[in-house]
Amino acid sequence: MSLITTIITIAVVLSAVLALVSFWLPQMTPDHEKLSPYECGFDPLGSARLPFSLRFFLVAILFLLFDLEIALLLPLPWGDQLPSPLATFLWATTVLILLTLGLIYEWLQGGLEWAE
């Protein structure tokens, strides 16, 4: 039997065994504490199903956007090893300018104000 066939067989058998064990292993007897919104034992003071503010999601999306900006600009120091480092610098500057203009627009529109 070849090495690849052996590895695939072991992976399939191991996955099947783990899937079967996961059905039998957990205890499926929910009690009052597990069905409550807070599993720590405290009685909730209010409803746990209150909707989030739309501003929360806006701030979260802005955080993700600027987090991705860091991921895009992280390889920038190695860009000077390319045949045309000026092009890399111009693309990075373009990305930063677009994101800065977007941030200024959100700021002026009041999208970053938490409370009105």
C-alpha cells in the first residue's frame, strides 16, 4: 500500500471514530442552570435578548477594516527588495489615503460617536 493511501485511510478512520465518539460522549441532560442565559448561577437582572446597537456593529466593522489594513501593509518593508520599490510605495500610499479619507468621512458624518 502506498504512503498516500495509508495516510488517507488513517485520516478517514480517525475522523469516523472521533465523529462517533462525539455523539456518545456528551451528556444531553439540560437542567435549569444550563437553560438559563447565564451559566454562572446568577439570576439575570434583565432580558438577555436585548438587541445590540447599530453603532456597535459599525465600530466593529471599522475595527476589522483597519485591522485588515495592517495585514495588507505588514509586508511593506520587504517591498524594497522588489524590482520597482517605488510602485510598492505608491500602492501602499494609495491604500492609506483611501482609508484615511474613509475615516474622515465617517468622523464628519458622526458615525464614530457612541452616544448622540
